[in-house]
Amino acid sequence: MPTAVIAGGSVAGLASALALSGIGYRVLVLERAPSPPQWSGADPGSGWRRPTAPQGLQSHTLTSLGVRVLRERAPRLLAAARAAGAPVLDLTRALPADAADSAPEPGDAELVALGCRRSTLELLLHRTVGDTPGVTLRHDTTVVALELHRGHRGVAAVVTGTGERVPADIVVDATGRRALSRRWLHDAGIPVTADRTSASGLVGHTRFYRLRGRTLPGPLNRGHGVGDVYDHYAGVLHPGDDGTFSIALGSLPGDRVLQAALRTRTGFTAAARATPGLAPWLADGVSSPISPVRVISSPPNTLRGAAGPQQFPVPGLFQVGDAACITNPLFGRGMSLALDHAFRLADLLAERPDIDAAQRLAVARMTHELFLPWYEQAAGADRLRSARWQAAVDGRPAVPVPPGELPTGELPTGELPTGAEIAAAARTDGTVWRGLTRMLMTLCTPAELFADDKFLARVRQAAPAGPAPTPPPGRDELLRLVTATEGTRA
């Protein structure tokens, strides 16, 4: 039985352990953080603090792709999440009732999301993996080096921070944004292919709440959440497990006045209540905050060269999840892509069991094909959004979207519609709404969406959108609201 050593016990690492054990690997997961405490099923999401993964305490969602992976590949985990109070949210409830083609269609069953805090999902995944035969979890252990066979013919072992040598047939880098395999390769004398990067242009502010009742205080205009990405900030609410929900407010790096206010509970509350659709959730007696405001700077969108087909192949070394690609968390795809990637890796290794350069290249190509569309979509959308937000901060007119320059990706120009045109059409046409939602929920790539002639024709033929959604407060009004709360309590 071959042995897999996985460096990192977060979502990508634990999912890889589950997937690899399913194809006959003996798996050892080495995680630098302490083991989780014993926790009660009443509130698993509050029981594990992981300073090694600060993003775990920010707002998250599991897109339709992630739910599909759990349904097909990890039903025990999905059942555990449901038992912990995580709702499966029907996205079609956000489909405008008077839109053309709004009647249910066969593919609608896929349009769901899972309302679950990342901390809860990670704990449940940890428990599921810990109960899986052939998998061992070791905490307080850091992988610092990779040992290769002579002539770089493949991995032989990893070395831990205490100097322990742990033999391995394959090694999976699941160290997240640190992507430590780049350092391991460099230290082993192997050139590392450069990354592709693009600024995310986002500072996130998140606070968690618990509802006092059983019914949702208002409609979910996004199907899995409330709010939107506006012309000068973002404000989105996501339902979670056990009656919880999170509110995430995004601002532009360097927007010091707004960020200083959003860091305070009163400023955060004022901005959240002013965001369309969020106020009913924060009304007196409806919910209570269960966390402080937590702030995090989003890393740049990054496509790791070490995980791609241009990297000198080291047989048996693979990167998963954020160690292969990072996209702006504003899009909410990270966990879903990590789950999908882990099981794709296992499928490919089962199909090509020989641990050699050809296997490594096949995994690299699969990884590149999976992540490249989402890296390009995030990079293109972030450039446009950051330009709009910067214009608002500077008090300049908004930058118009050039023809063919789409917030949905770096796609060929020409007769393609803009993101605003697609969003307007989606309010009156069910076919457009479904296509856009499938892309946003990671079920199809932007290129696949725009290769659909029916989708493009329906965008062009859509009826006028009618009244636009309720607008958010303007830049000056938002600043007035959040700074007027200084010195008050919330």
C-alpha cells in the first residue's frame, strides 16, 4: 500500500486525505496547528481557533460545485453538516418570478449552496477524516524540507521541524497560501517556475451573528446571501449553520477613513444596516452578534507556477487548493475548488498509478485547466472593480467598462455583452439568470458560458430590466453614517 504524506490539515489537506484513502493510499496528515479541542455538537463552529489560518474566521460559502462534490464524493460530511444545522439553500428562489422561463427546469437541482461557517465545516471534515481507516492525523508538526531520490527521480521523504524523517511515496502540499513546496524545491536545488499574480484590491471586515428565531428575516436576493458588490464597497450577508449568519464588508486597500470606521462595531453596524437587504437581519430582537469585527487583507490572486505544467516535474509532489491557486475570497470559490481539486487528484492517481514524471505532468495539466479560468476571471474582475472603487475614493467619475472588457473574465473582445448587460438581462430572463448563476457558483467557466450561443442571444433579446435594485448609500453618505457613530456602542 503506497503512503501519502500531506503537509497541511486544512480543508484542502483533509479533503485530499479523504480522497487518497479512497483509492488505497495509507495517509499521514502533518498539521502545524494544535489539534482541535473536544467540542459539542451544539455549536461546533465556535470551538476551534487556528492562528495558522486566519481566513477561517472570515465569511465563507460553499458554492454549487462544492455541494456537488460533497454529495457525490463525501456524503458523510454533507450529512454531518446538515445535522449541525447547515442549510442547503435553493438558489432558484432568487430567480425573478416574472422572468421569462422562470418555471422549474431539470438542471435547477444543482443550483444550491451550503450555508456553513468554515470553522464548522473544517471541524466536521477533521472528524470525518479522523474516523477514516488508513488515515493518521498529527498536529503540532511542520514540514520544513523535502528529500528526493538521487537524480531528482521523485520524492523519498519529508523532514519535519524536529528533524524527523518521514518516508513517503507521494507528498501533497496543502500548506495554503504559504505554498511551502516552492521553498522545498528551491532548497533541493530545483528551479521554481514563477507565479502569475494580480492584486485582489480588497480588505475584508467580517462579523458573525446568531438569529433569535427560526425564520429568515428577509429574502436572499443572491439565493445564498443578501447584498452585492457595489460601486465603492461590497456588503454581503451569508446564512450559516446553527442559526448563524455572517456579514462581510469589503473596502479598497488604502481607504483609511472607511476602514478605520468599519473596524469599530458601531461603524460596521451602521454600514451593514445601510446596505440594501441587510437591515432586517440586524433589527432589535432579531439577532445578536457572536464575534468581534475581524479584518483581513486579501492576498493577490495567484496561479502557482510550481503547480503547473511548466515546472520541472518532481514525481510524487503535488499541490492542492490554495497551494496551487489563490483567488479573491470575494468570489467565494476557494473551498469548493479545493474540494474538487482534491478528488480530481485522487481520480487521476487512480487512473495513472505509476509515480513518474508522466503522472506528475498529467496532474499539473489538470491543475492548470481547473484553476486558470478562475484566476483569469478574478484578475479581470478585480482590476475593473478596483478602478471603480478608486474613482469613488478620489471623487472622480466612474470608469466606464470598455466594450468586451468583462467583469466575468479576460475573454476575447468583440460582440460580447458587458457584465452590467448580463446582470440586467438576468432580471427578466430565466435562461440568462441560470447561466450567470451557474458561472458564479463555479459549475461552468466564463469561457463555457460565453460559448453558449443561446445564452448570448437571450442577453441581447432580453426585455428591459425595469426598476433597478435598491441602490446602496453613496460614498459620502456611507462615510457620514459610519463616522457619525464614533463614541457610541453597538
